[in-house]
Amino acid sequence: MAGCSNSFSAACWPIARSTPAPLELSPVQARRVAVQSQLLAGPRFPATADGIFEVAKHIGCFQIDPISVVARTHLLVPFSRVGSYDVSEMDRLLWDEKRLFHYWAHAASLVPTEQFPIHRVLMRRYARGAGTWATRLKVWADENPRLRRHVLLQLRKRGPLRTRDFVDHSHRGYPSSGGWNEGRNVDRMLDYLWTTGVVAIVGREGGLRIWDLAERWFPDWTPREPIREREATRRSALIALRALGIATPQQVNKHFTRGRYWDLPGTIDGLVREGLVVPVVVRADGGTWPGKWFAPANIDELLVTDWEPLTTLLSPFDNLIADRDRTRRLFDFDYTIEIYVPKTKRKYGYYVMPVLHGDRLVGRLDPAFDRTDRVLRINGAWPEPGADGDETAAAAAAAVHDLATFLNASSLSVDRGIKGRWKRALAA
């Protein structure tokens, strides 16, 4: 099927010779499978380094984002799943035990070191300039051999080092778009060497990254067997489907190793034939959900497991809601982060966290943590239609208090403009 390797259209989908009959789910079952697969319902892993690692291994990654209005998102994602924990446990996983490392997943993320072979595929592709963006970076790096030699020599002799510890020996500046990368040639070279697996992020000094040679930083037990793109796709698809619970190929492609699935239709078809993945149909009152849906073969375990819901706040970059189209389909919840929207044009707030209550997203809150005064401020609250009752309001308030405990806040401040039952519950 020439021309179909990156397409998800029905015409490009291979026909399995022994495809089992699709498993039928209701929308409620689909939502619950998705929530349980994200470890947002049921028994929690312990709030320890081991528990956090199990969460990372199961859902594939914790996205990294510099915004810390409440807390960094790679800290909030495990909080939503294990509850309040000591953030030194995350440092232990990263810098002491090295069971997690920084790399690209569906964005810049923390990923389990045991999954290194999957990510090594991208490292090799960037090193040879495979793909438009990789070619652009490689051409620029090859034009600046003196800067590359300087970075590697300084790391070998003096590392670990911060970005500002290097001298810009570039021959040609990195081509900037809108001035964003203007004068950041050292950053771009480090990013290139990081993506190709030559250097690694080995620490942080505040918000600044600390670098060293990857060969010196990764532990001896790091699996390094070379795998091809097809095997990386197979492994990544299994991880993504396990984390999503139920998904279309388009949704798999946006999850975990976003955009790094080679012949995903053929791969999923093979997983179905192997009995590792099953086709699913979600049947609603208005008909079936569009598209081809799949789930891990052990989906029955989630369907028969007692439903143990919880209520928690989600980072704007949480894995459950990272795919906004999927969020609308599963939860009928239209979510857009408004950090980059001018204040006068925001519909809700700067850093809005959705509230997960059981299998529904019941509202959104706009919190901010004042680290000087140790105050968690709730600047706005917007329950979804039908979710403004006493029980939901009390559950949302309890989730806010859980967040305050995690942040070690000394007090909670609720904006006077918030109205209704959620205001009373938050202020209680």
C-alpha cells in the first residue's frame, strides 16, 4: 500500500486474517477503562520512589514543563496518582538511582531508563539526519564543528557543567524563528547532542539544566540492545495502549513516543493477531464512536475489577488529557490551556487544572501557590453543568486540600469572586 505508511485512513488499514469480533463497551465503561489505565482509580501505588517509578513505567512518561505556578508538571502527574509525597523521592529516582532520565516522549519528559532501547531509535535517527527537523539540526551542527568539539572537550575534562559554562564558538548562528533562538547557539548544540544521545541531563540548579557525557552518566545496567523502528513501534504501541486503556491509532500516535510510530496500522494489526490487543466498539445512544478502537487484551481485568474512584486535580499536561481531541470524545470536556492567551481574552484562567471525579471531569480550578507566604490561592472555580451539587463540591474541595498538603501550604485562600457550592466547600 504505497503512500500509506503514515496514514490512519480506513483505506490504508491492513485487513487481519483472523480479527476477533470487537468487544462492545458503553461510554461509561470506556471512560472507566481510560481512567483506571492511567492509575487514576483503584488502589494507589505507595507514595515512595518505588511507587512513583511504577507509575512512570505504567503510563510511559512524565512530561516536563518549566511552568511552576503550582508545581512542575512532572511532580504533579505522580501526585494525582499516589497522593502527597516527598519530592526528594523524585530526585532519588532521577539523580541517585537513575531509574528515570530526560528524553523526548510525547514532549520533553522523564522516561524509565529500562525503556532506553525505544528512545535510542530516535537518537540514531537524529544522528544521521533522518527527518526534516533532524536534517536541519544536523546540517547546522555540522557547520559548527568547533562549538561541538568545545562542548564535548569541556564536558570530558570538567563536567558536569551548566549551559553558561560553555563559550559560543559557533561559526554560524542557529537560524532563529521570530527571534526565539537568537544567540542561543550553545543551547541548540546541547539540545542536538542530547537528542542524539551523546550528552545527558544529569542534574538541575534551580531551573538550569546540568550536562555531562551520556556514556559517563547512564548506569551500567542500562539496556542497550539495538532495535529497529518496527520493534520500537511495537513496544511503544503496547505501552501507549496500556496507558490509554482504549484508543484509536491516531490517539496512540499522539501518546508516549508521539509521531515516532512506523507502520502503526500494520503493527497494531500484528498485535491483534498475536492476541495482545483486541478491537473495541464503543456503542452510545447515537450510534458507535467513529474510528477504529483498540485495547490491551487484558481489558477484561479492568471491566471486572471493582470500581474504586477518586477525586484529584490534574496538571494541564497530565497524560490523561494531553490529547485534547481524545479528552473531548471521552469526557465531553473541552479543555484548552490559556497560559499564552492574553488575560483579557481568557475564558477561565492562567493555569487551570481540571478536576477528575470518578470517571468524569467535573470542573476546573485556577490555583496558584505563593511560595513566599506558603499560601495556595484559588483564583477561580468553574464546575461543569450538573456538577455543582454538594457532593461534587465537597470532593473537589477535598482534592484542593490534598494539593495544599502536597505543596506544604500553610493556608488556603479562596477568591471572593467564586460563587455557589464550590465556593462554600472550598472556604469551609
